[in-house]
Amino acid sequence: MSTADPARWARVSAEFDRIVELEGDAREAALALLAEEEAALAAEVRALIAADAQSDGLLEHREETLAPIAADQRPELGGGWRVIEAIGRGGMGEVWLAESLGGGVGHRAAVKLLKRGMDSDALLERFLQERRILARLSHPAIAGMLDAGITPDGRPFLAMEFIRGEPITAYARRAGLGLTARIRLLAEVADAVDHAHRQLVVHRDLKPGNVLVDEEGKPHLLDFGIAKVLGEDTDQLVVTATGVRVLSPAYAAPEQVRGEDVSVAADVYGLGVLLYELLTGRLPHQRSGRVERLAQEISEERALRPSSAVSEAARAQAVPWARRLAGDLDTILLKAIHPEAERRYASAAALADDLRRYLSGRPIHARPDRGWYRFGKFLSRHRLATVVTGASLVLLLGTLGWSLGQARTAHSEALAARALLRQQALAMAQVEARSATLARALDELAGIDARGSPVARARAWLRVATALADAGQVDSARRALAVSREQAGANPDPVLERAQDQLESRLARR
Amino acid sequence: MPHNPRMNMSDPANDDITLLLGDARRGSALAQERLYSFVYRELHRLAERQLRGDREHGGATSLVHEAWFKLSRGSTEFNDRQHFFATAARAMRQILIDRARERQADRRGGGVRAQTLDGVALEVSASGQDLELLALNQALDQLAALDERLAQVVEMRFFGGLELSEIAPLLKVSERTLKRDWRRARAFLYQSLGSGAPPPE
């Protein structure tokens, strides 16, 4: 909210309070409805909801944030290092800015050391692991290890190259980087990640805070604290003392969240999310940040095409390159963050290569998921595959309609309307390129099974109607709208009704 | 320090504090003013002692509680305690912000961003922390312009260490409303602080 407008804030507040209580599809549907009504308001509410998902910010660390009212208790490092000031501290470790006593003026390092009392075997082992990993790496865009040692009071420390910089997303924003500069920057990060991969090291925690960009615009990859050496069984180390798996919910690949074996594909995913955020200003997935719910969430999520992500009205002005995302960049990003590891780029280098191909106007290697693949995913998601093995597309769509038909008794007119719609949907499904929105709307429709509320079904049908209207199928859109109204019948929801009316008047103008 | 610990306002005698609290609570602006500077000074003194290493390091909340323990002299009036904490929250905010400003001014070059710690730990940086605190202070002012109560809730909870259940009677709203307020305020602040996914403009 840029201007202080209490009246507007009151409206945003009311919508936020209402929508933030909803989850998953229902939340998306409510936001979509609101967006149809008033796009700018919806965008504000969406941004607030995204901020709400942050689970680990300043406000959650009250004591730690307010604690440094006390003087820094500077540790003795020994080993030729002198501590200058604290850089950061947290539950288990501390980072200090230090200077080398022998290394000449200006020889500075970020020194990481475990807090006292935190020297359990597992943590020590992880500390040593990071040290081993850093020792393998040598790349200009990776903050390297300068020294390692033991403090006089017996704590191990790591001295690393000190990077003055800011997180890549903040840097891009502040420096006002354009589309190509952002892509080029991320390609450089991908090079560094690829270097690590070729030393068999997977970073596993790529996120803006771990990719700092210095004053000269050079990126630096930091923090191999939870990195893994491929082929070594070190995963038990990614569990904290409290038993919680350490990961950054918004950036973790699905297989990481599921606790499966992690390969270079997880870093490709992380790079993809970073680029997605750099290019669209938002994350590809809305995750709640609650670890216990993540597994469920990732099984349901589908990333919005970057071009669609920015086309939501309020963003369109903020992202000057919105129109350039459709096509190759959509394809590249969706491949990088594909939910299935084996369908992502095979390496960070391959991703970097495609990005550079895009920049130089050469054809990219990535291909969008083909229609049949998406349809297969659609089938397996809804567990209909066994039912319809060998059946035609028409039969599948019939099944879809059938489950809905079961949900409520409907009079024959509505049934006829649905039959027509199914045919329409089929035709659209075959015109793959234009039907992405419709496919999504149908997906949602199928997702809301017989147990869904009439209002939820009415909303889903409204989305189908809107998608049809967008595709210029006015008659079918009218019929879908009729079904939406019929479903809502007994429980009219005022917001929904307004959206229905809006679509109706839009259709009437055709 | 922009605020001299030895202010020209006389100390209320210890047994006056209850009276002062009562007057302030009943809406006397002068009493509120005196209470504020008194509480500010007390908290400041405790913080200074911490800095000199005279006492165990304990964080802002423990300071507020210590000040209350010392000043209340056993006052058990619930409303007094609440009022005191609300005032202390404001004073604590002021103290912390002043200190952060000073440290930022001292830091040559300034504007150094945090180098993050790893997954081992939460990422809070001392220099970055000051910047964050100052940013929070600013965002809180913005929030106050939109909705005074929300800003108050954050102040009392974050800077004063009050629980929502303690704030509710103070602001005369239900705890449920307050929970919603807190969630909304939190979202607003995180958005202002540019966390999550900021727009790339």
C-alpha cells in the first residue's frame, strides 16, 4: 500500500481477513473472483496474503531482534584472526566479521562458529562437512573458505570470504535491472552452481539470501551449510536438534520437501524459482511455510506460467517486460521448476545455456510439456486413469461431467448444457496452445468433486465460463455460466453473484 | 543519546507511581507524559547497565519486566500493570530505535547488508538487524497512519512483550479480533519490509 488511505485499507483488510482464512483452491478461487471484480484490490490482497505466508521473519524473532541491546560479546578466535563485529547470530551459530592479523590490511573474513553448548556430534559433523565441501570448491562466484580452525575455548570456526552485497532479488530491484540483465545475472549464478555440481556438491538451499550481489554487480553464492556431497549419505545431518528438517519452504524442490534423495535437479529447481521471482516479482507457488503442511501442498501445486503470473492487472505495470515472458521464457522456467525432477534441465549448465540462447535470439532446447503429457498428468492427478484406460478423450470428459452430475440432481436443460460443454472442452483441449486457461479451469472443476460445496462448484464453473469467454466461445460461455448459476442456486454468495453478473454483461456485449 | 538519562523532570517518589499510573490511566495528559519519561529513563538506565556488562544480558522484555517489578512496588492493580506495559512498549521502541540509529551512524560506509548464516541458524544480522529494526519502525509508522490500533498492537506485542490476551482488555477488543488484527498487521509489515516476493519494479 503506497499511500495512506484508511478507507481503502479497510476494504483491503476486510477482504484479507476473509480470504486468508481459506486454503488452497478455495483461496485461489476467491482471489480470482475478487480479481474479476476489482483487479487492483485483488492484487493488494494477494500481496498481503503472500506476506502472511512468511513464517520466519523479523517479528517471529522478537527476543533475538531486541537482544543486542547488550554489548557484543566478542569471541576470541585465535589463529591469527581478530573479531571486528557481529554480522549475524541465530539459534545455533554465529557469524562475525573478522580481520586477519597477518594477512595485511583489509584482509577480512566472515567467520562462522558454533555457539557454546551447541557442539553436539551431529552439528560438529555438519560443520566439518561444510569445511570439506568448501575446500572442494573454487569459483569466482562462490564465497570461498579462507581458513578453518579452533578457538581457544575449543569451538571450531570457518573463515570465509566476506561478501558485501545484497540478496539478488533486492539488488535487481534496487539497481533497476531490466529483463536481459536479470537473466544474465542468473545465468552467472547457474555457472557457479554448475561448478559445484561438477565437484559433486549440491547446494540444496538456493534462495535470495544465499545469492548476494556485490557493488560491481557480481553474484556470490554463499552458505554451503546444508550442502551435500553426491553419493555420500549425509542426509541425517539436515535435521536440526529439534528434529525439523532444515529447508527454505518457498524455494525447496518437491523431492526435498518429501525427504527423498536429492540430486542436482533440486538446485536446478532452486535456480528456476530464483529466476521466476526475478522476472515476475512473485514466487511460483504459494506455500504456507508450515513444514507439516508442505508435503500436502506441493502435491497439489501447479506453477502459473510466468507470463500469466505477471498479467494480473496490478503487476502488469510493475513488470515492464510482462509481454516478453510468454513463449520461450515461460517454457524455460516451467522446465526448470518442473515438479518431476527428471523433467527439469539435466544440469545447471543446460539451464544457463538455454538462458543464453534466449538472450542471443537462438532457438532454445526446452520444449513445453506436450498436450498428451499434460493430459496424462491430469488423469493421474484425478485417479481416473484406471477407469478410462483405453477410453477416448470424449469418454474421459464424460466421466468428469458424470462425477459432477452425480453430485446434484439437475434438470435436463442443465444436463444438456453440460454435454455441449464437454464437446466444447474437447475441441478446446485439442487446440492445445490456446486452451491452457480452460485446461486449468477444467482441472479445478475436476478437483472439486462431489464433496465440494455448491458454491465451490459454482465458482469452478464460472472459471470455465470465463475461460471460454476469453477464448471467444460466447455461446459455450453462456451455457457454462448458466450451470454456474444453477449450482449456486440455493446458496447465493453475493461476491460470486456479482462476478456472474459481470461476466453476463460482458457476454451480452458480444 | 538524544535523550539524556538525567532529565530535568523530577523522579516521582516510588509511592507516587501508583498515583501517576492511575491519573495517566484516567486520561491525564500530564500524568501520561510524566509516566512516559519516567519509564523511559528507567528502561534506559537498565539498558545502559547491560551495555557496561554490570548485569546479565537479558533482552528487551526482561528489561520491561524488571522495570515494572522495581517501579510497581507490589501494585497488583491489573489495569496499572497493563498501562505500564503499554507505556513501556512505547519507551522501549524509542530506546531501541535510537540505539539502532546511533550504531548505523557510527558504522562508516553504512548500509552493509547482512551476510547470511546458514540453515543451522536463524538469519538475523547485527548490522542488518539495525537496518531491519529501523525499517520496521518506519513501516510501523505507515501502519499507524492507516490504522492506529494495529500499530499499537504491534508495539505492545513486539516491543513491550505483551501477550495478545493482555492487550485485548487494554484496547477493549476481543482476543479473536486481536488475533485477526495481529495477522493483518504482520502481513502488512512483512510486505512493507519487502520480504517474500517483492515486485521487481
